[in-house]
Amino acid sequence: MSVSAGWVNNKGVRLHYLDNRVAQGPPLVPVVFIPGFLNSAEDHRREMDSLPERRCVAVSLRGRGQSDAPKMGYSFADQLSDVEAFVNQIGLQGFCLSAYSVGVSFAIGFASNHPSLLAGLVLSDYSARYPKVREQWVGQVLASREDVKPHVVQAIQQKSAEVLLWDSLEKITCPTLILRGGLPGALLTADGADRYKRQLPDSRVIVFDNSGHNLSQPDYERYIGTIKTFLDELDSAKKSILRPRDAF
């Protein structure tokens, strides 16, 4: 399987994405990956390689990876618009949206605005909120990472404002898989996971007891296997809808 690069344009901001361009015969549900806060499409390459039979795409939001990094435009709404422009321009429907960390907030925003486009939703280790980022975060990030652009980190912090998304969950109708780590360092608490279950009737929570925020460690096969099982269930549901009714 080969993964190729593509570009979409959101009001002058070019967004880079990766696409395995699988030409699907059977009705397999495609997957769209939204990375964590400062991560890029390349961070989901391993998952894409692990799902060679189905269409997988991953996008880098503005300022991340190879996408354009404008000086301004880093509010929650600006970043959510990147997801919406990307999905609209690649033309996918009936897909599973899989998001990690703060990317979960963009996934919830998209899913609540466009529920009919989704076959499923995977929310990995983050609650239904976009954060107000502390000023200290900028220095911590710049001291520990060389793969980020300083002006982007600063702009994200300066434009950040808490956005609570719990009420948006009532608009989401697709099956939802919620993953969280059980160790210190995980960002979705047990209380947060319970709240997801209460507000998303068609959802389940799976806890990786020996994982922190990085759910793929220490057992990547468990992590990707859990996602594969969920995708297989979405495939089965899609097939049952497409199967013609018996004639009488």
C-alpha cells in the first residue's frame, strides 16, 4: 500500500493531507484521522499502514506539519473550519472520524455540525472541551519540541478560549468509541468517560489500564485491534443497510 500527499485550500490556507487512496470494492467504512493538538498527518501513518484494506486519510491542520502556517487565524472556529474544508473537498461521506487528544474537540465540533456524514466516531483520551491554554505552555512546548513553529504555538495560546462541547453531543447520532488511558498522564478521567456514556447513548468506553495519554503504548496491537473491531462493526452495519430486502 502506498500513501500519497494531497492538498486542499481553506480560504487561502493550504492544508496538507495523506491518503492511501484505496479503491474499495466492498462497503468498508473509510477513516479520517484528526491528529492531536500540535501533531500532523504523518503521526497517523502507522495507523494507515495497519488498515491497508480501507480508505484512510489524515489531515494536518494549519500551522502543523506541511500545512501553511499563517500568522493569524488560530481560534477554535478557525481550526474547526480546516476540518470542514478538508472533508468537503475530498468528498467523503459515511466515514469514521478518529481523533486524538485536543483533536477530539474538533471532531465533536464537526460531528455535531454534520451528523449525517458520519458512520462512526472514535474519541481518544480527551473530554468534550477546547482548552484555554496557559501562557507557560508556550515555553514548555518550545523547550521540548523542535518540530513546531514558534509563532504558531504562540498564536494558538493567545487565541485560545475554553469552549465546552458537552451540549453538542446530543446532535451526534453515530456509534462512538471512547478510549482512555488508566495511568496518570491520561487526559480523559473516569468521570469524563461516564459523562460521554450518559450523553452519547450509542457509545462505549474502553480503558487501557496500563496506558497514559499515548494509548498506542505499551501495546500498539491492542490499540489498533480495538479500533479495527469497531470499524468491522461499522462495516457490518453498513452492509445490513445496503443489503436488498427479500422480495415477497
